[in-house]
Amino acid sequence: MASWIKVNIDNVARGSLGLAACVGIFKGSMREFVSCFSSFLGVYWSLFTKLMDIILTIEHTKDDGYGHLWLEVDSILVCQAFTST
């Protein structure tokens, strides 16, 4: 198994506090589909949903034996939460 995996994630929370879900699509080095996941989270805030999506992605990446993760997200706030300064 390759040591790198690329993941595109997206998530939704319907309303300021609402039904929340997240997904991730895993692709290999040749852009081939490797796997995916989706998860219904319950009723949560949007920021919680975004953070849970990353946590679930990291767990799936570790479980599948990948050593390096290339993760694309659409939230600067979430990136800052995982970046040390």
C-alpha cells in the first residue's frame, strides 16, 4: 500500500444548529478511487461538523495504513485549528 493518500472532504450542518453529516473521498497517487466514507453526526453546529470530518478522515487514514495524508478543506478556521503557530 502506498504511504500517501489524498482526501477531499465536505460536510453540512443544516442551520446554525441542525442535522449534520460529513463525507470523505480517498484517492490514490494516480487519482484513482480508493475508498470513501459518510457519517451522519446528529444535531450539531457547523464548526463541530467540520472538525469531526477531519477527525474521522484521520482515523480512516490511520486504519487503512497510510503514513501521510494530503487533505483538502474549504475552511480557513478549521486549518487554523490544526496548525501550530
